Amino acid sequence: MMNPFKMLGDLNQMRQQAGAIQAALEKEEFEVIVGKMRVVMTGNQNVKVIEINGMADDEARRAVQEAIKKSQQAAAGKLAEISKNMNLPQ
């Protein structure tokens, strides 16, 4: 029989590790230049800069950031379904 208290401890440890990874990813930046377009994004998919022809395009940055947010929400929903089906605490 599984010890539920050990399982909660394991889940808490996994959450702490995930938080540490997320903090580390936020500090990393990735820059991509294609033609006359430059994008800077953090490791946790936060779009910091979109430049087209050397000019910042905040509207494009916001649109890309919103698309990323929607895809992350969809992924989180799917993971919640999976954990629910596995009877794991959420």
C-alpha cells in the first residue's frame, strides 16, 4: 500500500524543483535574428523584444506573447486532465 504522506512529500519536492527550474529559465535569454527581424525571449517563453527593420514592434510582441500564453493554457489543461485520470492530487 502506498504511503499518502510520502507521496505528498514527493509532490512537494517536485513542485520546488519545478519552481527552481522556472526561475533559472526566466534568467536565460535567447535571441534569434532572421533577415531584418529580431526576437528576444526568456527561457520560460516570455517575449521581451520583437524588432522589425531595427524598430521595436510592441504590437507584434503582444500578439506573439498572447499566442504563447494560450498554447501554455491549453497544455496545462491537458496535463490537468491526465493527472485527474491518474488520481493524482492537483
